[in-house]
Amino acid sequence: MLPTIGSKELITLLPTLLESQKVLIPKIAYPSYQVSGLVSKSEVVEVDIASDTWPDGDLAWVNTPSNPTGRVHSEAELNANIAWARSGARVLAVDECYVPFPDSKKPFSIFSLTNGDNRNIIAAHSLSKRSNLAGYRAGFIFGDPRIVDRLLEVRKHLGLMVPLPVQAAMVAALSDETHVHEQATRYVARRKVMVSALVAADFKIEFSEAGLYVWCARSEGDWELVSWFAERGILTTPGSFYGQAGKQYIRISLTATDKNIAAAADRIRQG
């Protein structure tokens, strides 16, 4: 395992550190994947989830459960991703930051499918999500030791070491599962409240099977919906922030308090 200064830092720098020439990212994705290609001056190719349509490349990002959609990838999809990586000298990087937060589907790590053979695969995790340590900049990666060792060697020369006090906080957080289960239970309850209100207001819920967000749409475009919610005192994110394939959707975060989620749901129901 290699500690990182949050998962965002790792995601953004990975193509640079691996000297990747072509990076594959999901069509609907967290913006840092796209930014990573700009920073490294790699060619970035947006791809569907099904890897049988993927072109050749050095590095591919998979995000399950997805930010922003909350989609949980199937075993068949992840096994196909593994096969793609191992059909050449490729790296499959899996962003698993939202795995601790199941809902209608239970997420799982890609390493549950590898039988201990982690060749060509690394996974990124974030304690900002798992343990509410946002601001500590605490994350880690693990997987193929050849890749992890290569990253360790480069990162230490760049001064990208996680401070010891933060590492101590990480150890304490990772040594306890109770708080993770408690937080996951809160997100399930908040999602139920929010989804019920959205459906009553004629929104279509897409995926939103796990993680911290609700991904939804109505007849309006994403920016019109952002304005509709803003008029009701609710901040949302336009789907186009995550790629053109998301422009009819918005993302709603469930990270507000239970009280504020309930109040927002009431305002949505009132129309």
C-alpha cells in the first residue's frame, strides 16, 4: 500500500508518473481524469464502460461506484476490464473511493475477482469519503507491486510523502469499521428521503445505486435544473461538468446533514 496526498492528487498525477501516452477515461466521469491527461499531455479518449469497444492505450480509469452516477460495475464488466489490461502492457486504475457506501447494490473491490493475481491493476481509495477526513488529504493505492514500487520511487523524489501525523490519523481510521458502517447507514436514509421527493417532482433517477450522490434528470437541461434547484435554496452540479454525455442530468450530494436533506426534500416536493 502506498499513502497518497488524497486520491485527487494521485488521479491527476498518475499519467505523468507512469509516462502514459494514451489515457482512457469514462464518458461520464469526475473531471480530474480529464485534467490528468492535460497535465501529462497524454491523449485522452472517452470510452464506454464495456471494454470490448476500448482502443489500445497505456492507462485506463474505471470508477465504481461512479462519481457522479452511482453506478456499480458488474463482475463481468470488471473481469473484461482486467482482460483488456492484461492483453498488453497496460495499467488498469480503479477508483474505489465510494466502495464503502452501498445502497440498492453492494459495491466490491476489483481485487475480489483476481484471486491474488494483481498484475496490471491498482486501486485508489480516499479517507475523505470513507472516514470524513476531508482536509487531511489522506488516500492510498495498492495493487500490482511493480506499479506501486515504481510510483513510490518517483514520488519520494518529488517530495510527495504523506506527513506522519496524517499517516497516524489514517491508521486510526482504517483500524475502525464501526464509523464507516454508521455513515453508510446515514447515506442510505438520506438517499431514500431525497429520491422520494425527486420522484414526486417528476424526476427520473438514473443508477444512484451506491456512493454519496443522486444522479437524476427531468425534461429540462442540466443548467435549467441547476437554476430550478437554486431558486429553492439547493445547490446541485450540472451533469455537463462530468462530460457531454451527462448534460441532461444533475448530481445531488447527500453530504448535507439529515436535517438539511429533509428540508431540501420538502422544498422539492412543494415544486
